[in-house]
Amino acid sequence: MRGFQITFYTQTNRKHGAVSIAEWLLQLAKELGIKGATLLAAQAGFGRDGRMYSTAFIELAEQPQEVTLAVGEEDAARLFARIDEEKLEIFYTKIPVEFGVTGDDVSAAVS
């Protein structure tokens, strides 16, 4: 299947309502019927503001996080439409990819 790998970049302390942006994105993906998403926590990074964000021994509030999904074009459009409805500003990358599932009939999974 052809589509996009979309990765959103945020920090633990960024919230939408009562949940973190990363958790909200995972819940949204599930609600939209997207087949999977991965949340990764990073050690350090810096954002558009040039400020360094990192994990500290005691404080994890500014820990950088990534949420990555592989989706078809229609799912990508629905995902971004919902983010726009919520008026959220989240930095992302969107890369064209081919994706599928390995197994006995690989050609069926990828086409």
C-alpha cells in the first residue's frame, strides 16, 4: 500500500484538554480506525524556538515525544482535518512511503 509516514513532534507537558498531545494523537488515530501508531520518548531535542528540551533526573515534563503513523491518503486527510478542527499547532513531517505486512502473500499486503 502507498501512503504516508507521518511523525508528530511534541513534549510531555503540551496538553490538549486533560491529556498530553501525544496521548490525544494516539486516541484520535484509534478513533479514526487507523491501524497503528507508535509513541516514542526521546532523551533530548530542540524546537523551533531554539530552546533545548530534555529529560532530567527528577523532571520529565519537557521530555520530547514523537508519534508516528503509516497511513493511506484518505486517513491522512481525516487525521489532519480533525487536528485543524481542534485548532492545534503541532510540528510534523509527512513522507511518502510504501507499507504493508509481511507474510505468506506479501504481494497482496503491499498492493
